[in-house]
Amino acid sequence: MRRSRLLGCLCLFLAPAWAAPPMRIVTLAPHLTELVFAAGAGERIVGTLDTSDYPAAARRIPRVGDSQHLDAERLLALKPDLVLVWADGQPAAERALIERLQLPILALEQHHLDDVPADLERLGQLFGTQSVAAPEAARLRAALEALRARYAHARHLRVFWQVWSAPLYTLGGQHVATEMLRICGADNVFAEQTQSAVAVDEEAVLARQPDALVLTGSATETADWLQRWNSRVAPTALRTGAVVTVDPDLVTRMGPRIVEGTRELCERLAVIRARHP
């Protein structure tokens, strides 16, 4: 059902009946904001959520809500000719609200790294900004291929990826984080889990004996997580300093910067690999 509705949205917006590219865009996820800017149409965004903070120009865009609430009156007042939503992450109630308001919707979803340049090209076609979007998509693809080639024969590390501490949360095999680790020559120790995010207990982490820990929280959150681990029986990786911290915006937002985040992750894991032969 979701797939058919998504395809319906895509067909609607790419149909020849469109007289002109959308000029008043609302983005309802920060990574969608980043994608529109990268596609060369950032100046057309008239509204977004309070979580959209990159690039710097995104912070000046009027807000229509946050992750918990969408302001219907503000949204209508902006008179958008396109509302970009996150197909997987947008609450069903918000999708239903936008449809009741009879605003044109385009739903995008990215599950793999290669989906990011693909959506850049799609947006470039829709906005008529192919001269910006196509080269950027090509740059991202080339960067990903370079990373795959560079770490293709690296000694694999077993990694525990932490996204929260109380309760302890990690990411499963279907999450793009597992693909990122694979590119870097590493394995997610909870890759068999089918959920994107899954709660685990400390004993399960210790039993899998990860070679390294990847922590994706703010500086304050990461410090708290390390303190919690150190107050208990910490994994060997923590005791030997095999810990990687990465800005969560670089590795959880499915926008162009996720390629930069993958490169940073690979380089930091390479340091641990060299330090612990």
C-alpha cells in the first residue's frame, strides 16, 4: 500500500501536466532541506521544521512545526506548490493532514547510500536545476566508489554502534549504518536484527566482544554514555580506547553529508585498525 501511494506521488509530480517547476517548497525533514539545497533550489524553500539547520541559510527559513507538531495554519499561509515529506519517517497523521489540506505532496525515502545521489538527480529534474544537481550527484557517487575501493580489502572490525544509552539502543542490519560500516571494512555486531533501531542489554554487547564502539550522540550525550559504560563492566574496546565518536547529523541524516560522514567513519576506524593489528 505504501509503495503504491509513493509511486502515485512520484507520477503526479513528474507528469507532463506540470506547467512549471515548483517555486514554493516546504520540507518536512532536515535531510530533505539539505537535499533541496544541494539540488540547487534552496532559495525556493518557504517553510521547514525547526530541526532544519544546515546549510546556514536553512536556519533563516520560516518554521511550520517541529518533530512533534505541524502547524496547519502556517503551512497553508505559505501557499506551497510542493510539500516534500519523508516517506518512512513522516507520521501518518501529518501525511493525512497535508492531504486534507489538498497540498501537493512528494514523498521521498532513502534506505541506501546510493539513494541520496539518485534523489538529487530526481529533484534536479523536478526543479529544472539539473546543471547543479547532476554534478553533485556524480561527485557523491564517485566519493562512495572511492571509499568502497579503498577499504575493500581492509581487515574487518566488529563494531557496536550506539545511538542511545538509557535504554541502550543500537541499529540493525536494515539501517544504512550497517552499509556504512561494510564500506569501511567493518561488521555490525547486531546486523542480524531486522529493526532499524533495537534495544539491547549490556550483556549482549559484552558477549559479542566488539573490536570497536561507534557512538553517535552529541558531545554531552557521548560523555554520559561513556560514564555509564565505565561505571559497569565495560567492553574491551572501551578499555583499549577503540572508540569512535561521530556527529550524528553526518551519519543519520540521509542527505549529501552522509557521504562525508561515511568517510570520517572509515578514517577513524582505520586508525583503530592500525593501532590494534
